[in-house]
Amino acid sequence: MSIRILDAKVWTPTDLKEAWALRERFRLQSSFVAGGTWLQTQWEKGIPYPSHLISLENIAELEGVDQREVNGKQCLYIGALTKLNACGQHPAIQKLCPLLSAGIQQIAAPAVRNLGTIGGNVAHGLGDAIPALLTMDAEVLFFDGRILKSEKLEHWLKGRKRNQESLLTGIILPESQHSSFSNQFFKKVGRREAFSGSVVTVSGVISKNEAGVIDFARLVAGGGENTPKRLQETEQLLIDQKINFLLLKNVYKTILHEFHPNSDVFYSNDYRRRVTANIIVSELSRLGEAS
């Protein structure tokens, strides 16, 4: 058995500007790193580490969870270096964003969640926390070398190449306001290995008014090497509808038409689509049965 040795220089800047200067110096030969769990998955696939690792662990401003006002609205801020387990167990997140808390508990194994950070899970565009964050209309804060900027996570994910030229610093979550007849869910279908990606990850919020009519729907699907995306066609189909057998049937067909994940050596595109459709129809049925 051969042993692979990490051959990389590790740098430990203490502020954003110093971290950025190192990135500018080494460019594609470098990578920002926090918990290192994503890099571990790449290493296990045979992808070599970059020559220079820029550790963010000593940048204190990237840690912590607090409530703050953003553009006149109360929001929850999560620093990018906050460990996944700390996010999942934080009282404010459990109270104000229970969907994220529940979702984080399904990410990998406890040892991985103790190392991995919320920023690392989001930064590479494939993390299992992303569906929950998209469901909650999250924004990201990032440093572009000069100033801090904010952008909707949904839009930020579409600029993967541009994102490599920025440094994610935090997540902003608006306080959710849904009717009492609401179903929030996060479902992950995964393989057994702690470091392997999920097969399918689905998150959603669907609510109905007192008349039983759906007045809000946000659905997100991802998993594997697929960047999570909103199922906007399915969302539109649900609005102003009552839950019945015909609607459930149409929702299933629409998801199969709208969601096009990649296949891999383990699971086909069709399998992932059908698992996603089954999960959402099941959760929709549960809301329909709720009084």
C-alpha cells in the first residue's frame, strides 16, 4: 500500500487583505482552505492539492453567528468559518432557521461536521447545505480584493468562474415568515461513505392558507456533482392550487421535465430525477393531510 504525502506550503494570514494578497501572488497554484474536508474529497479522487494552501482559520472576523439588520430587515448572519456542527447546534439557527439546522445534521458524519465549515460547504457550489440555504433565500457576503459585497446565493452560484476570484466571508439569512400551515423539509439520499457526495438532496418550503390554497412554494434539488437549483417551473405550478391527486400527478411529471442532474458511475440521471420527484410529492401529500 502506498502512502500519499501532502506536499503543499500552508500560509496563515490574519486578515482578509493578507489572504487576498497571497491569492493574488500564487493564483491557480493556490486555494483558500478552512476545514479542508472538500479538499479531502478531491484528494481521494486523485486530484492533487495545489502547491499553496491559504488557511483562513486565523481570520477572526469570519467566525460567529449573530442577528443584525440588513437593508432595514432583521437577518441572521453566519460567518463563513463557522463549523457545520456549530451551525446546526446554534440556538439562534435552531429557532429562526430550523430547516438549515436539520439539514446540517444530515451532512456526512459528525467528525466531518466538526471540521467542515459553512463557507467551505457553499464556496465550491456542491455542498449539501446549499439546498436549505437556497430554500431560505440566502445571500452571500464576499470580498473581491477591495470591498465586501453581497449577492443572492442563487445568482452567485451561477458565476462559478467568477466565484473563484472572490473570498466568501459569510451567509445572510432573512427571518422566514410563512403561514402556520407550512411544510419545511430537507431530505438527503446518500451513500454510506462519510466523504462521498449525496445522491440527491432536496429541500423545500410549501405553505397553504386557511382555505387550503398553496400561497408559497420554494423547492431546491441537487446532489452529487450537481449544483443545486430551484425548481421554479414546479413552484409556479403549485401556487394558487389545492392539493389533490391530479396536482400531485402533474407535479411529478413537471419535476421529471424540469430537473436534469448529471449521471455518474453509480446513479443515472433518471434515477436522481425520480427520487427527487418522489420526495417532493410525498412532502406535498403530507401538507395536504395537515389540518
